[in-house]
Amino acid sequence: MTRPSPLDDPLNASFAWARYRMLLKWMALFIAVVVIAVLGLLYWMVGFVSIHLYIATTLGLGCAMLLMAALMGLVFLSSGTGHDESIEDPVSDD
């Protein structure tokens, strides 16, 4: 029989998801600062080439970093709540 996950408790789940949302808000702010700095550096190094270059740089860098932050945040959420330990591993030696 599988063990219950700590995320099944509504109080634990609401705390964990609130912490995850707070992490994503701080990461979004940090990513915005990084993207603005990169765009400023790009403008300083090559000047104004095309608006499409700056849009593509903003979307590519911003989306990649936000995706990385979201996935890493889910890893922290899963590990921090004990959800990883509640699974049943059929191939373990125990």
C-alpha cells in the first residue's frame, strides 16, 4: 500500500504552493532585471539593429529562465514537502 503524500493535507499543500508562488514572483523580478541588463548590454555593443532582435532576445531569454525557475521550484516543492519519500519504489532493495 502506498504511503499518503504530505501534499494530501490541505494545510501543507497550501503552505507549499504559497511558497512556490512566492519563489516564482521573486524569480520573475530577478529575470526582468537580467533581461533589461542584457538588452542594455546588447544595445551598447551592437546598437539598434532591429526591433525583432530585441523582441526575440527578450522572449527567448525570459521564457527559458522562467521555465527553468518553474521546474526547479517544482523540484524544491516536491523535495521540501516530503512528497518524494512517499512514493513506492518497486525496484528498491528494501
